Amino acid sequence: MSTKGEGFHLVARLVLGGVFLYAGFVKIADPTAFAGEIAAYRLLPYFGNYLAAAVLPWLEVICGVLLIVGYRTVAAAAVILFLTTLFMAALASTILRGLDIYCGCFRPGGEKTPAGTALGRDALLFVVGLIILRANRRKRG
């Protein structure tokens, strides 16, 4: 891989890692508010909302740190791709069901972000995750 490509890959890792690190810490700071945001999606039973609010932010933080430090980047990017796919599916379901919710991505209980905007943002994050996976595949191959 060229130096230019390695630099782009580094920036992609740092940006994606930083986004997930920030998003995770914001949710960790107020898990009850985050559980409420999850409940608004009407996808999980009561206990499931609190379980997801307790687990998802830590998973985001761990993956963010791994991407930033450059350790186990393939695994971290794969988990982020999986999470982002789940987030996009949940957002799409709210649009299809006509629910008016706050996505809960970066500020639980904060300013409302339209589901379509959040869906577009998640699609962009998904593409960055794919770039990271592809760059790592080229390094190995």
C-alpha cells in the first residue's frame, strides 16, 4: 500500500474510532436516558432496552479505542459494521412505522435528529468501516 493510502486509512480509523468513542462515552454518562431512547424504537421488551443501554455504549467505546490505537482493527471495524447495520435497520423501521423519535446516537435526551438524517450519517459511517476492512485485506493479501 502506498504512503498516501496508508495515511487515508489512518485518518479513516481515527475518525471512525473517534466517532464511536465519543458516542459511547455520551451514552455511558446517562444510561437511563439512553434506555429511554432505545425504548422509543419499540423493538425490544422493557428489560432489553436497559440491557442494550448497558452493553452497546461499552462496545462502541472498546471498538473506538481499538481503531484509534490500531490494534485488532479488522475485528473492531467488523463489529462497528454490524452495529451500524443494526442501527440503520432500526432507524429504517421507525421511518416505515411512522414513528417520530430521536435517534439517541450522540446526545440522549438532546436535540432531535430526524431519522432520515441519522440513517444517512450511519450509511457514511458504514462506508468508512468498509474502507478500513478493505485496506486491511489488501495489507494481508
